[in-house]
Amino acid sequence: MRLEFLGAAHTVTGSCYLLETGENRYLIDCGMFQGAKRIREYNYEEFAFNPADIDGMLLTHAHVDHCGLVPKLVREGFKGTVYATQATCDLVRIMLPDSAHIQESDAELMNRKGRRRGDEPIQPLYGVDDAMDALKQFAPVPYDQELRLSDNLRVFFRDAGHILGSAILEIYVKEGDKETKLVFSGDLGQPDQPLLRDPTIIHGADFVITESTYGDRLHQLYDKETALIEIVNETMDRGGNLIIPSFAVGRTQTLLYYFYRLHCEGRLDPDIPIIIDSPLAINATRVFLKNFRDFDEDSLKVFGKDGKVPDFAQVHLCETAAESRALNT
Ligand SMILES: [Zn+2]
């Protein structure tokens, strides 16, 4: 067995591992490098392997720093299946075309600037067509059920509590009579988060490959609902508008959940409109509601057994560019 670290080493993005076990070659994640230009340039380098030689991929979750290079992988000859949980498969359907769209418009902008200087045009990292091709190779896997990839390789996806659909991978590799258990943490959530279940406790492993983004710091635990409503009230009392920059997947839904709880507790003024100004965040919210069965117990009480959206009339969705512009004025 051989394990190579091809990303998220000395940096926190671009997660990618190559696991070779006798006859099998599997990737764990194939993420985009994000951040400083020096880091982003890794995205344009050749893969350290031939994508056509890879049998398949195991994807921990739908964040772009874990799945963002799958369209490039497919364009360069990867024919295998990408295994991920159902919610992850649903989320990549919006994340990858969105990422491709960003790649295309970034390249267009740079070419417009470059043309004036007489530079050669650059190609986007990948386009929307590549993303659509890649999506055909995804296959959903249920949590906690054995996925047998070969006689010598089996995998379990365990809830990582990081974003909806996120998974810790428990991989068993058999070599002769010996079985080795590898655990890839993926990104890990904290316990007691809204909507999400707590990260699964894994019992025993021969090797643990863990994320360590916040490994050197203690997260503060505090009453986030109260902190949020204090900011809302302070801003409204001064006659202001509160603008919350928020990740489209995960954070937006957490905020909506907090606002809903504050509304139920009578702590939120019902005359304050809450506007979601992002088609990506709105689509991600729809994916969350479709996969409500993955929510934790407290949230299931709110959404009932059928995942029905609770009545929350002060939330408005801003889905078109025209609506977004109107909001600015
Ligand atoms: Zn993540």
C-alpha cells in the first residue's frame, strides 16, 4: 500500500491523496487550491499521476477546496466513479457549474486586460461543459453502509458534521492476511452545531489522516443566537441595514436557522425583512431541505418528518440580477 499527499500539505486548500493498493488506485478528494496567487497557480500544474490510470475517487464533501478540480480531472481522462453521500452529490451539482462559471469569467476578464498589452489569451482552468461532464461520474453512497470497491478495499462514509453530506472515510485495505484501517477525517465539524449531526466517533485506526486547519486554536463556545440578535437590534436602532457576508453552503443555512429560532422565541422583530441575495445560497438551501433526513434531532423537530419549510414570511429570496440591483438602490 502506498499513500501520497498531493494537496492540503503546507497549505489548507487543494485536498488530494492518492491511495494505491496492489491493483487499485483511488483518489481521496481532488480539491482546488484557493487563496494567494502563488497557491492558486498549483491548479494549473499537471497532475502528479495520469488521470486515466485512476480507478475511482472518494469525496469527503462538496466544498470546492475538496472537489473543485474534478472537472479538470475528467477533462484529462479520468473515467472512474466519484463516490460521495447523496447530499454531497446534490451540492456538487450547484458548486461545480458555479466554480466553472467563475473560472470562465476570470479568464475572460484577464484576456480583456491582456489583449490591450498584446498577451496570448489564457484558457480557463475548466468550463461549464467540463463541470457538466464531471457530474455524470458521481454516484451516491449512504452513510454507514459498506462500499466494496474490490476484494481488498472497502469503505464506510461516516457523518463528519462539517457541512451537510460531509463524511469521514473509514477505509479498510487488505494485503495478504493483514487488514489495515485508514481514517481520513475530511473537514470536521464541532459538536452541537445547528442542523448538523455531531461528528461520528471512530473507534480505532491504524492510520489517521486528519485536517488540522484550526489545530492550533481553541474555538470559543458562546450563545451565538444572542450575539446575533444584539447586532441586529443595535444596527436597526441606528436606522441601518445589516449586511452579512456568508458562505453560500452551510453558513447561510445556519444563519437562517438562528433567525428562525429567534423568530419562534419572539426575539426577532417581524417587520425586519431578511433577504438572501445569492442564487447559489438559495439553491444550496433547497438542497439542504431536500436532504433534511441528514439533519440532527433538534432540527428535525423544527422541520417535522416531511422536511416542510416552516412558515417564516419575513425571508425574501433575491434570485435574479435585476432583483439584486433593485436591492442596491
Ligand atoms: Zn470544508
